[in-house]
Amino acid sequence: MTKKPKVYALSTCPYCKRTRRFLDEHKVAYDCIEVDLLDDDEQDKALEEVQKLTGRSSFPVVIIGDEIIVGHDEERLKKALKL
């Protein structure tokens, strides 16, 4: 895997926490953007990016290469990360 996965999450979202925990347990290095903790302009940009990628505003969003996984889905994460 060349690029680190990117995670768009909310700090209070239980599914986001599960996804981050899953990645941590499998020692996957990733970049995490906690959208609700960003300042207003950055938050707007992040929400716009999530909307553009997924067509909705659901969290978490995990980007692994060309694959975009919306929601906490361990099976898809395992497959995309080749775990």
C-alpha cells in the first residue's frame, strides 16, 4: 500500500471510533480528519469533499486507494487493506 488511508470522522460518532480502533488494532497508519473539530471554513471544505466523494454526509468515510468505504464495515476494510 503506497498511500495511507484517509479517514473522515466525527469525534463523537461511535462508528467512527470503531473504525479508528479497527485500523489501530491492525497497525494501519492512516490520516484522520475529525470534521466536527475543524474550524468553520475547514469544516465546510471537509463536508464538501465527503459529499463529493460519497453523495451524502455520512461518517465514517475511509478512502483506501480508489475505494471509498462509507460507514463501519470491517469486511470491506479487511479486503481493501488486504488483511
